[in-house]
Amino acid sequence: MKILVATDKPFAQVAVDGIRKEVETAGYTLALLEKYGEKAKLLEAVADADALIIRSDVIDAEVLDAAKQLKIVVRAGAGYDNVDLEAATAHGVCVMNTPGQNSNAVAELAFGLMVMAVRNLYNGTSGTELKGKKLGIHAYGNVGRNVARIAKGFGMEICAYDTFPAAVEAMKQDGIMPIEHVEDLYATCNIVSLHIPATPETKGSIGYDLVGRMPKGGVLINTARKEVIDEEGMLRLLGERTDLKYMTDIMPVRHTEFQSVATGRYFATPKKMGAQTAEANINAGIAAARQIVGFFRDGCERFRVNK
């Protein structure tokens, strides 16, 4: 059984060592394809792979066509919109993610962006504090729960919105105020932290009308996905509401326009950095290897994301 780690942006060596230990202890063979650059190299490498571990690498129908023996793909991380789920299902390939492994790293970055925002991007002027501010968490999954945990230490008032009943129950267990309507989350919170996935329902859903409900001095933090933002609407809103700030871990397509329209009120990391910590890198990679071993050994599909 051959497990291929195909990462154009490689894992840290300690993560690779941990993956290798999990794979080889189970009696399987590990192969590495790192910094491959050209898709042709990926197509060649997957030809005899039984399992695939990836990061942000794109797995589409062409890759799946080339992977004749492939049975499972595990995305080391929570998001999996870089994998064509319908094509994977059509090819009889199980797709999994590794939820929770990167959650604390993303949550900590969200707070780094929050502090940066309320301190006016560290421009030397007097800012405000997070203590006493009302924080709205949009989607209460693994990252959202970590954000809530950290927010308690900052002394913030915390509420959250989610469409899943289990998430609402988790809010109640954690002492977080559930908000029934998403519009109310934005209308009442000083800061909103986004943690929604990019789905047909959420793409372009965060824009002029919703964010425009925020009170004076509102801050939107995005460590989720670029696609959930309506860039046209956000640009228009930031032009009209000079009190609002937008901090994102995913650089918008129209980044230079955001810089121009919201100078001093907008910041984007140069690349997506939420999960870019040594700890998250190691955790997600080893979790992916363990899930593949469990899939082949026990038929476990706990974190399957396609049908």
C-alpha cells in the first residue's frame, strides 16, 4: 500500500517524520512529492498511489483520472474546497479533512488581527482595548470554540451564530450567548470573527448589507475563506463607512482597491497564515496519516466529507 504526501508547500520535517512513523509502523510505504510546481509532476506521482495526503494542493478530475489506484484523499486541515468532491465520489475515492488540528492556530491569529485593528494597525495613535467589547463569532465550530475560549481571557462579552443545532448546544455548554438571526449578530457586535466554510450558500454572503449593520467602529475579522466575502459590496461599504475596519487572513482579489479605499482600516496577510504554525503543521499531518491507517485497517470514515 503506497501513501503519497503531495505538498507543493511542504510540511515541516518533524511533521514528515511523524507521518512516516505512522505509515511505516502500519506496514505501508510512504512517498513524498514536495515543491512540485508543475501539475504534470503531480499527475505522474499519483499514478500508483493508494492514498494521498495534501495541504492546499488542488485535487480535481484530472488528478483523479490519473490516480487509478487511489482510494482515499486526506486534506491536512479543516478546509477542503481545493478538492473536487463530486469527482472524487464519481471515482470511488473517499475524501477526509482533519478538523480541529489547526483550530487553535487560526483562533490565535484571529486575535492577533483583532488587537492590530483596535490599536489602529500600530500606527502610533491611541487605540482601544478588547476588554468589554462585544465579540460575535459567525459559525461555532472548532475554530469558533477556540476563539470563544481566548476571548474569555480578554474579558470580552461573547455571542455566536450558527445554523447547526449541535453548535447551538455547544454555545450553551460553553456559556456563550446564542444569537438566533445572523443580522442581529452583526447589528449588536463591535467585532465579528468569521469562521464559515465556502459553500454555495455562503459564497459572497458577507458584504454591504450584513456588515453595514455593525455599530460605529465595527471590525470584521476574516480567517475563514476569501470566497465568502462580496468584495464589491465590502469596497462600497468601506468607502461609505469610514469608521469600519476589515482585517483578513485571505488577501482579496481586489487587494489594491481595498488598500486605497480603506487606508489605515484594512489589512491582509501576504498569504493565508492561519494554520501556519509548527504545532498545527505537525498535528494536521500526523492526524491525516492516522486517518488513512484507520481507513485501510478498520474501514473508519469518521471525517469523510464526500458522499
